Amino acid sequence: MSKGKKILKIIGIIILIIILLIGAYVIKAIHDSKLREEDQKLMVKSDEELIGEHLYIKREGADDVDVNLYRYESDEPVPLVINLHGGAFVAGDADTLDTQSDRISKAWGCTVVTVNYKLMKDGITKQYAVDEVKDTVKYMIANAEEYGIDSDNIFILGYSAGGYHAMAAALQLHKEGMTIEGQILCYPFISDILEQYNGLTDEQKKTIPPALFILAVDEPIGKGSLEYKSALDDNGVPTELITYDGALHGFIEENNPEYEKLHFHDSRSPEQEKMARQAEDDIFVWLGKINND
């Protein structure tokens, strides 16, 4: 066989290997896509399975907001925590926070509301979901007596994409003259938050709610939010940063029992669960600091 034919044969083999690898990748991608669709369905609980109380918040000119409520019974008004799931804006469900929301309501002595915000599908934008979170806060304030909450003691807690919604809702509520007590941002996706913050007046920038940043070390999505933390610091807004060495993106939500039945839960492990519970304890300590200031 001539040298030229040998080269052509080698090139042919390389091309065949590349085609096989691409084919395998496409097959895996299709398979994973089907599993993710299945996971999305598995996230949803029936009202009978749900620990929380399923409610629909009515709005004029827009769809009702689908929320789950976890009441903390007390003779005195209690803090309210809005708890927002992640999922890259296109996945996730409030029901995956069911066990956790019940647990932190009891441990932190607060009422918890999870918002099953609409995902970015069929023309739904990030802003639509932010409006759902804002309208939930406004509804709870307007009905504080009915739900036994302290309307001056409201926090928004979010994970990843939910962290974006927490930041954006806090900013936009503040711009409208309704300031919450604090924002708890767990490895949040920053997106256009800095642009929104820079659009505030100087006074609004200085009086935005205090923020706690919960980050996994060397995790790129959450690290982007440090730019927002720096902007808040520069304007004298109280912030705190807690990082967890070895933690993975999603470690707090994915170590809830609801993720056991799902195919995708990359951060689920006994070690990650231990850090998740530590993060919840650290958030509780921070809530106490804010309440005492």
C-alpha cells in the first residue's frame, strides 16, 4: 500500500471515529433530555402528598401565582421567608422545597412561602417570574394579619436562578418603595442584576436590603454574584459572604428528600447534605443578626 493510501485510510478511520463520537453524544443528549422531562414531572406533588398548604394568589390582568404555604403558629406575628427554587430558569418546581420549607419553618420560627414561578418556556420571560415573586410579597404584606406574619420582617431566599429572582424582586420592590428586611442569595445567577442596581438612585443604592451570599468554593455561577456584593459594599449596604469548601452548585436543594427519585442530582451525597444543613444553620444565625440590628 502506497504512503498516500495509508494516509487516506488513517484519515478515514479518524473521520469514522469522529462520526461515532458525535452520534454517541447526540444519542446521550436525547436520552438525557427525556430523563429531564421525566424529572420535571416527578418534581410535582399532589396536594395530598404536599406537606405545605397549596394556594393560588389572584392577580388582576395576569395568571394566579401558584404558591405553597408553611405556617408557623404563634401568638405573635412571625417573620416570613419567601423560598425560591433553582433550575436554570427552565426547570425546577416549588414542590422540591416542600420538606425543607417545613423544616426551616419550624427551626427558624417563621412562616415560609415557596413560589412556583413560571419557567422560561412558551414566551415566558425572567421578568414575568420576578413579577410573580413581587406580587407574592405584596399579597403577604396586604394579608399579614390573616397569615400571622410580621410585614416588617420579610426575607427572600433563592438558589441559583431562584437567587436571581430574589435579587431582582428585592431591587424592584425597593424601587417601588417596599423594602424587605433581607435577601439570602445561594450561589445566585447574576445576569443583569448589576445593571438593575446601577439604575437605582444613589439613596436607593445605599438603602437596599442587607444580603447574605452563600457560595460553593470555585463554583463559577455563584462567583459571578461577587460583583453585586462588591457594589453593595461600595454603597455601605451590609453584606456577608459564607463559602463552603467542597460544596457543589445546587447542594442545598438537591439534598432534600424530593431529589432521591430524580435522575439528575449531581450534588447529592452525605457530605453535601451535611454542608446543606450547615448552610441552613448559618442562614438562621444571619437572620438573628439582622433582626437584632
